[in-house]
Amino acid sequence: MELYIRISHYLERVGFVPSVINNLYLPLFTARTPHRKESIKETALNVLNGDKHYDPETRCFKGVDKSLLTPLIVIKGIMANKVDIPPTECSAFEDDVYALESKDIVKLNPKNLMKYYSYPERDAKILFGNITKCFHDHKNMYLIKKPFINNDCIEKCMLLAERTRFRAAWFNDKVEQFEKILRESDEVDSAEIKQVLVNKSLNVKRLGWWMEVAKDHCESNGGDWSSMSSTARKHQIINSIRHNAIGYHQSYSTHREKGFYALAYDIVMRDIINTFPTLRSVAQAQFDSKLKDELNPLPHNN
């Protein structure tokens, strides 16, 4: 219970907004190595060396030629649960999630298995049929066009499934180091924070993915993305990146008054400026404007 309370408190502070959750994907075949091409036979060996929670994956391959490539199949939106996760009051776990753009994926169906993974029609239909029997959320499944993905698409998250909601947030060594600083420090140690965060505050560095997150967030809040100027869209993208950067959200939600927030903002904005050339001029103007406001605050009304 103590662990649940700690995880719940963390996710309450820094959990993803729906626009981030909606654009992250869970791998269907968790025994599948995502960084390289892999045959069904190789994946099956990974299952044998793993544990029984992989069992639904082996059932999917029944009757399929084991020399064929194991397709990279993902579930859109990390709120999607697989039926093999036992129903409980709550379930906390770490998992890899994929930050994929629309151009990376197609709907899962036999036709696309044949087109992108060179499956014979018979095997494509058998695999798709097995998947629809083993997993309830097959309508929300997508096929990654390439048989492997790069590391810049894969991130580690902490996920908490509860009876009425599902929450998630980044969870890696950088997050843990910054959380430790917040817990143990009453004053800002800029050198220690910079060592943890500088050039490391951004998890996903795919501009196209952040654009889709920003567009989703804008439209879900009643905005009209299509009518926005290029500069306005870039502001939205920068805000999405900043609010989901390591250090920014933690310091904003709990330690704003102690100076952690100002330092984290400075580091995150500099990382954005240095990482995304397309956003550089707009991010720099936004950064300079905030510095100007801090140096020349508006007078309070008496």
C-alpha cells in the first residue's frame, strides 16, 4: 500500500495529459526485440526464456510459418489493456512505450501484413485471426511499417491501472535522480540539477511526434489547429514539449517557490532551443520574453 501511495502521488503531480497518452503505443508482443528484424522462431525462444505472462503471444503464432518475421504490432493509447492482465483493484508496472508518428504505422489487417512483412495470404489471415481471439482490443492495434524501430522511439514509463482510470508518466534514471534532489534538498543546488538535466531533460526528440501531441491537445480543448499560423503552432508544440520535460513538471507542481522551477525552466527551454532547429527562433523569443517579464515585473494594483 505504501508503494501504491508513493506511485499515485507521483503520477498525480506529473502524470501525462490525455494528448500524450493518446499518442503513445504499447507493444503487443512484449517478447519481441524491437531494435532488429526477428523471426517468429526467435520470438518463441524469447518466450521460452521468459515467463508465463507471454503465453497469449505464443497462441497468436499457432499455425503460422515460424520462419516469417514477427511483426511489430502496437496498441494505440497506453490506456489500452490486454486481456491477459488480471483484473485487480490497481496494478502498477514499468513498461516500454513507443512514441510513434502517424507516418510510422498502418492499421493491423491481413492486407498490411502481406504488404509490409511479406506474409503469404494464408499466414496473414491465420495470424490476424489468432490475434483477434487472444486480445480484445484488436480494433485499436496498428502495424509498424518497418520490422524494427530506433531507440529514439522507445521510452520507459511508470503506469498505474486503477478501476476507474489509468495514469502514466516518464520513469527512468533521470527522473529518479531529479525526484531525489527534490525530496532531499531545501535549497537549489544548481550544479547538481544541471548535471542531471542539462541536455537530458527531453525524453522524446521527434519533432513530428510532438506536433501530433500538440495538435491533439489543441483540438481536444476546442482549438482549430488548421487555422493557426505557423508561429502559433510552434508555440503550442514548445508548450507541449516543455510541460512534459523532466524537471519542469516536478518543480512546477511542488517546488515552484523554492527556485527549482526557474532553474528547470531555463534548462528545459535551452534544451528545446538546442534540440529543435525548426523551433529555435520561436522558443528563443518565448524564453527572452519570460526573462524580460521577470526583470521588469508589472506593478501590483493597490
